Amino acid sequence: MRYLIGIIVIVLSSFLIIKTEYFYSLVGAMDWPEQHIGPGGTRLFIKLIGIAFIFGALFYMTGILSDIGHAVLTPTVPTT
């Protein structure tokens, strides 16, 4: 099931990256990316979100995401 969810997220994220102009027409220009990244920042921001979702899906499929979550959320001092 983990692989199926990961593949679905990767396909949808790839669609987000490939069809950036379509999603840009849906959401319009966002103020924060346009101000901090520059002209065309919204399009770049949409692509970066797609790339982040692809990496997140790969981490989820390989189990790295649970290892990262376990390392971050468990206390550093063992309890006895």
C-alpha cells in the first residue's frame, strides 16, 4: 500500500510540475513568492512544491520518512 500511495503522489506531483501554467491560472499570482523570489516566483514556487512532494513520496516509500520522524520525535535521553 505504501508503494501505491507513493506512486500516486509522484504522478500527481509530476502533473503539478508539468502543468504549472494550468495551476497558475487556477490560483493566480501569490504575493509572497512574487515578492521574495521575484517576477515569475509563483510559477517557481508551484514547481518547488511539486518537487518537495516527490521527495516526500520517495522518503515515504523507502521508509526514510518514518525514520526521520522517529529520530525527531523521540527524546534524546532514554527513559528507564
